Amino acid sequence: LDAAFKQDNEEFPTVIELMHKEISKSGATPITDNSVDLKGGSGASTISPEDSNEDGSDDDSPRKPPRELTPEEIEAERLRKLAEEAAERERAEKKAEEQRKKRELQKKEEEKRQTELRKLEKKEREKLAKEKAKEEKKQEQAAKQVEELKIKQQQQREAQREAALQEEAERKRLHEEQLIARAFETDR
């Protein structure tokens, strides 16, 4: 741009053309305004699209043919495009990497949830097994107590029967002694 200022005549057509190219590269549309004094009047070469033609051309103004780009400019444009493509590839790779990391993180979180779930299920199974074992032990103890009670009752019945038999035997013996004692008394 500085070189164009030095080489251009006082109306600066090359400078304006370069600026229009830069505006075009940025995605905007440069608009030529013939009402602008190129010798330093208003200092602007473009206006808003509402104030001029959309295509930037007037029927009564002669258009200069576009200037051909120099090899340096062509090379600069090629390098700029390569840099843009490289930047786009880098962005795509970065996005892919972020998505991969996000998937890995989600996978790890899912594995962690599954592990926690398995731990909870295992604890629940262990708890149920302990409760079942406890219940079985209670039932065994209750069955043992019932068995002990039956044995005790059986022993009590046997002891009562034995006591009743001894009592009966003692009565018989006393009765026989009384009979014998009466028989001796009657014999005397």
C-alpha cells in the first residue's frame, strides 16, 4: 500500500483499487462513489449501500480495467489461502479432538456409574445374604429351643412317671407292711 502511494499519481487509483480488493477479501462489497473528491475533499471512496448502486457501477463513469496481480501478490494470495486451509484443518482437528475427549469423558463417567451401580448391587446382595443367614440362625435357634423344650417336657413326664411309680411302689410296700403287721397282731 505504501509503495502504491509513492508510485500512484495524485488521484491514487491504484491505492483505491488495492483497498477495494482488501475490502472484497474481507467479504464486504466496495462501492465506488463518484461524488467523492479524490484530491482530498471528503476523504472517503465508499459509502453505505443505501446511498449508491448495489453493483458499484455508474453508467456515466468509465471503468478502468482491473490491474493484473504481480507474481508476489499471486504468491501472497496462494499462501494466504494455504494458511486459511491449514487453520481450517487445525480447527477441524481440534474440534474432533475435543469431541473424542468428550466421548472418552462420557465413557469414563458411564463406567464409573456402572461400577458404582455394581458396588451398590453387591452390597445389597451381601446385606440380603446376611439378613437371610441371620434369619436362618434365628430359625435354627428357635428349632433348637423347641427341641430342648420337648426333651425337657419328656424328661419331666418321665420323672413324674418315675415318681408316680415310686410312690405307688411305696404305697404297696406300706400296705403290705400294714397287712403283715395286722396279720401278726391277729396271730398274737
